[in-house]
Amino acid sequence: MASALEIEVAGRPVRLTSPDKVMFPERGFTKRDVFEYYLAVGDGIMRALGDRPTTLQRFPEGMSGETFFQKRVPTKGVPPWLETAQIAFPSGRKADELCPADLAHVAWAAQMGTIVFHPWPVRKAHVDHPDELRIDLDPQPGTDFADAAVVAGELKAVLDELGWKGWPKTSGGRGVHVYIRIKPEWTFVEARRAVIALAREVERRRPDLVTTKWWKEERGERVFVDFNQMARDRTIACAYSLRANARATASTPLRWEELPDVEPDDFDLRTVPERIAKLGDAHAGIDDVAHDITPLLEWAERDAFRGEGDMPYPPEYPKMPGEPMRVQPSRARAPE
């Protein structure tokens, strides 16, 4: 086993211990491979993580060992330059999460066995006001990535009509994520309502392929638009984050025209740095514009007038004003 290394990252010394430890047994990728991967995608992942409170999914002994989600940075034993941001959970409890100010923060997390980075859709300066909408297109049984890509195309058509710019990426699994930068002027509740309204518009256009039904028994063989990924404390693996699977795939930014022709397994620890070196970062312009979500909130009001109001929150959340019951339809008691 190689001894520890000290590597300078963003002008800071970062210690890499046990570099030969195998993190992905099926492919033989080591801790050093993971560390060097994150350095290779540095500009792209900082575009996704910069100044964002971030939950770390750690695998201290590699993919064959136990995993846990770290939401709180330890108060001792961390570099003095490590930056954090305080966030509040739905319960009201608070935590100081890692808030990457430069690539050294990402490298430190990789040294700690982090495989997956889960940033909040907020920046340190506005922790209660999202600056992006995250659209999670989740294929249900009987559908796959190709179906999610078709739905993403329908979503793009809606965004084009709004005059908005969306930024697609693979989830690293079977799904597709689309990010939309917005002005940090609305609450999590409002941002979630905006996503629900957008999802319902896509569903109306392709009801055969798209569903917004929260309860699995109602979704059928369609792609679910998971609006609850915009609820407070729900996070998605960021652009260029590795995923916790045997192949070491990565959640990878794409250009819209690529979506119909790619497969999730095309993008992994080895191929993504090569892709960036050849093509650059497909999300390089993501911060160029921030949209006003007022049109989507107007759609939400229109939908409420039609009887399509709020949707259920995940079960661990406090009951929200205007939220419908959290009982799946097959178990709901019929009115007496």
C-alpha cells in the first residue's frame, strides 16, 4: 500500500492517504483514481458545487463497504481553510455543511472517501432561496433512459416557448436531470410549486409517457417528473459527480442534441475527463442567465383554479399548508 501523498490543489495542500485503496472493485478504480478524476473535472464540478451547501455520500472503505451521508462538517480535525454554510432542515434543526469555495474542498472530500456530491439548489449568500430549478425525469418500470430523453425533449419545447434555457445531464443512472438557473428571490415552497406547474404542462402534452403522480400505484409505465426534488433538503447528485454503482458512472452534462444518441454507461470515471478535454463542459454557460419564475407561478395559480393544487410532500416532512392527504389512493378511506 502506497504511503500518503500531499498534493497541492487550488494553492492549498491536500493530503491523500491510502491512495491504492480500491474504491470500485468491479473496475479496479482506486482512491487515487477518484481523487484524480475530481481534479480532472475541476472547472465543471466547481460550476455545480461552488458556494453551495453540500451533503457528502461517503464510502470510507470503498463501494464494498458501508456508506453514509454526511451533512455536518466535524468541528475538529479539518483544515482551517475549509468553508461551511449553515442550512435549516424541514424539522427546523440546523447544520453546518461543506460549502466548496474552491477545488481543494472537493479534493478534501474525495480524500475522506466521498463518491457522490449532493449540493443544495442554493448559494451560501441565499440559503433559503433556490437559484435553480431541478427537473428530475425518473423512468418507472417499463420505461428507460431513452424514454426520459424523449420527455426531456418535450420539456425543452416548453422552455423554448418561455424563452428559457435549460441544461440537461445524465443522472448517472437511468434518468435525466434538467437544471434551470433562476433568480434567488423565491422560497423553496414557491420553487417547488413552479416545478409542479412545469411538470404538469409537460404531462398534458405527453400523458402517454409522462406522469406527475406521487403515488407509485398511479404512475404506470411512464416517466415520473419528481417535483419533490425541489423540496427543502432534497438533493440530486451534481454535474460531474460519480455515482455509487459498480461501473463508476458519472452524472454528465450534455448538449440537447446529444440526448437521443447516448447511454448512461457512456460516461464514467475514465471517459468523462476525456470528454471534457475534447469537447469542454456542456454546462459552461449555465450561469449566464437567471430566469424569473413568475410565469410558472401564474401557471400554478391557474392550475389551482382548475382544481389541481399542491401535491404531497415526502412522508418525513411536516404537513404543509394546502397540501393534500399523504395516503395512497388505494388505502384512503372512502367518505362516509
